[in-house]
Amino acid sequence: MLDSLSQRLAHVVKTMRGEARLTEANTQEMLREVRMALLEADVALSVVKEFIGRVKERALGEEVAGSLSPGQALVGVVQKELTAIIGGDLGPGASALHLAVTPPAVILMAGLQGAGKTTTVAKLAKVLGAQKKKVLVVSTDVYRPAAIEQLKTVAAQVDTDCYPSETSQKPVEIALGALDWAKKHYHDVLIVDTAGRLAIDAVMMEEIATLHSALQPAETLFVVDAMAGQDAINTAKAFNQILPLTGIVLTKLDGDSRGGAALSVRHVTGKPIKFVGVSEKLDGLELFQPDRMASRILGMGDILALVEDAQRNVDSAQAQKLVQKLKAGNRFNLEDFKVQLQQMKKMGGLGGVLDKLPAQMQAAAGRTDMARAERDTRRMEGIINAMTLQERARPELIKASRKRRIATGAGVGVQEVNRLLKQFEQMQTMMKQMQKGGLAKLMRGMRGSLPGMR
């Protein structure tokens, strides 16, 4: 998100070399670049004005310490103020859900149709389930039968209980029935999915206000599409006037290069962003952390999130086994390569990994067609599965006749088998580089060695 901001800041860092300190003259151009980037990202004008004012006030006269250039120092000021304006000024813990009430704690989800409420309900249930909480979800959207069926489907996918509802029922009747069921069956949390509309209307607002009054939820979360731009701001204002919102869930950040809603919605409601949807997958919901989001916005990456993804999804025993194998001088083989492809899929695929790396490392990895990369990953796994265990352990055995047999078994052409073997050889080389040269060298080595990267 906000790709242009990181590009503009990188340009300013270069042009401000040689300056001894930050002054009004040498910050003028930089602030103009930041202002343009924010406006292009659909950030509300009122937010832009306040943000620029805060950066200017803090930056002027600031001494340039140590080895920092004035441009780098100014980027540091921008990062601190960006962190503050998207929620850092609310203090630690502002993004956490406050569910310390008599069970079940009710979470009411509000927002327009198409914002991703129903999917977010399932994602949130998965997050809470991982925290050992027993969750019940329910749909009160009696206007769209598909909405009830969708929630039932995604709830099953995340192994969460779903209270049945029918379009013939009234929303409050459904919600109170679910609440009673949750109490009797000892659920810790009840998540209530509400009806959305294509636009704000009086009937919708009255209905959700009635639901809130009946349920007295511990959390009332406003779900908003990051791609909605200025519409997201207007919608946020309307819901904030009707409901005592406790937080915001920002969805579809992965599909928007502008992402100005992240700054604007937080500013106009005064409520913390609690979660962000970073992919369409049901594990693609992250706790919002202002400092880390600010770093990602500015192209600095989020290595800590990448590490957490690895800890959560990567089989540590398998990883340690590979490390010990390489230390012992044994070769990296095709079975190891297959395991690495599977581990990367668990972390959200190649796109999920690259998205959290700093902009410079992303550039080092080259421009990648992510959709093609995911297809290539599946194809490569299929080709390896068509090999014998001996062939996976000793790739040098794979000559012309074996290649034809493998290609037939995997349903691909022989050239695809050749391409896999070439990429495997590059991966072998990269494993050696990783032992010697660290992460930066690893990223340079990734060009051409993984699916979709050319």
C-alpha cells in the first residue's frame, strides 16, 4: 500500500545529500512529495493537512545525528508521525480485543455489503480459536440467503460452530437465539454478522442500532474495504454516529496500492484499527500494529511479521533437520526442495513473503507475477511427486527417458521438467550462498530460482 510514498521518499533521501541539518528550505520539497503521495493514496484532505503540519513542526531544526543524512532523518520523522496518526498515539494494547466480560463476549460486525464482513467473521473466529476460545458465529442477514450459506461454509472451513438462521426470521430474534445458545453451550465468544447494503440507508442503520441495543456487545467492529477510498471515510462517519464503535477492521489491503483509508478512517472516527485483512485466505487476518504498518507503508518492510509467520506456519523440526543435513555436508535434494515449496505456501506463498520485506529487497528479488508464481509452485510440486524417491534423492539420474516418464505422470511437457531441474540447481546454489552471505545475498540469489521469478 502507498507504494508511491515510499518511492517519493527514496527520491528525497537522494536529493538531500550534503545538507548539515533540516531546515524549512530543504524540507519544503520533501513535504510537497509526501503531500502528493498521500492525496494520490486517497487520504482525506483534512488528514493530509494535519499530518504535514505535524511533520513540519517536528522536523524543522532537528539535528542530523550520527551517520544519518538529512533525508534519512526526515524519513524517520515521517515514520514517527505516520505511526502516531494511524493509531500509535492511542498507546500499546489499543488494537487488542477487550473480551473480559461474562461469557459469551459478543462481537458485532458492521459495514456495507462487499466490505468483506462475512469472510472477516470466519477469519476472526480462526484467530480466536487459535487462542483456545470456543467461538460461535451467526448471520443476521435475512435479505441475502447466500450470506447465510456463505457464513455456514466458511465457518466449517475454520472449524467454528455456526448457529442456523433463516430468511423468514427477524434479525434480533436470530441474534438473541444465538446468544442463548452460546450461553447454554459454554461458548466464550459470539460473533454476529449483520446485513450490509450497497449504500447507507435509514432502515439499515435502525436495524443495526436495535441489534446493538439488544446484544450489548463487548466489541462493535466496523469493517471497511481499503479500496473504497473517500467512500470509506463517509461510511465510517455515518456508522460512528449511529453506533458506539470500538474498533475498525480494514480489509483488502493486499489488493490496493493506494490504501489511504488506513489513515483516514482511523482519523475521522477516533477509533483504533484492530485488524487488517492482508489476503483472501482464511488465515489472512493480522492484528494491526501502527509502528509495523507505518514501516511497511514507507517501504521498510515488516521482518518481524515475517518471522512470526515462519514461527506459526513452518515446521521447526523439518527446518532443523534441513539445517543439520546441510551442516553435515549433505546435498540439498529435490525432496528438500518440495518441502521448501510447501513451507512457503503455508506462509502465504511467495507474494506473502515478499510483501513483508523492505522495498530494496523486493527490488533485489525482481518484479514477479504472483499469480503465475503460485501456478508454477503447484506445477513444480506435481512434477516432483511424479518422481521416484531415488530420483528425488539423486537428481543426476534424471536423463531423457526418465524425464519423459515424469512429464507424462505429472501431465506436463518435458520442457517443464527441464525448467524445474534448472530452478532446483539454482536453489542448490542459493542454499550455499545463504550459509555464507546472509539475507541480502539470499534475496539476490532468488532471481530466477523460484517459480514466477525471471
